Amino acid sequence: KLPLTVEEILNFGESNRELFIKSSTYSIIPITVTEMGLTISWIFSSDPKSISFSVVFQESEDTPLDQCKVLIPMTRCNSHKETVRGQVKVRNSGIYTLIFDNTFSRFISKRVFYHLAVERPVIYDGSDFP
């Protein structure tokens, strides 16, 4: 579990992060978001072989798991062959959790190289209009 805030992600810069996920386990990255309208985006690859990926929304840490909203269902990604990119728009404040799942692999541990970014919406105020 690697809890992050929007500010921490904004300070990532361009560098990639690495997760080591043992066989038959999973790793989660919960991102706590308090402002609406943001876009959380990710890029990742895995080595060796594939990894499963999902995104889940939780209103608060106290929200029971069965009441969490699955934004991206668990999907097996061939991220060892091509880089996986995606994004989710923040519609509610809460915890957006990225899940990297290696539970299907009985013997092979994986390394996931990932980069996260948060973008604030550009709000046009008309100030450049003559």
C-alpha cells in the first residue's frame, strides 16, 4: 500500500517509480483527492509478463469494500509488450485506488514501472478577449 496525495503526485516530476509485486499478491496505490475536476493519469509497464490492473473509488477510508465503486474493472494487461496508458476524471472527492494484481501468477514476481500525473482543468476566464 502506497498512499499518495495530489500534491505528492504533482511533485513526482517526470521520473518513473517502481513497484515489486510478489507472485500471488497485489499492490495498491490509494490517491486521496479533495478537489473535483482533476484528471489522474497513469502510464505503466511490467516485467516480466503481464499484470492485472483496476481502479476503484472509495468515498472515505471507512467506506466498506462492497460499497466501493469500480471505475475500471480488473483487466489483464500485456504491459510487458506495450506501455499501458489511462486516465480517470475526478468527479467526487475521496480515495482513487490503483490496483496492480499479480494474484494469478503462482511463481513469477513482477516489477511494475509507473508514472502518475494529475492535471487541473484549464478554466477559460475570457481575459485575453479584446
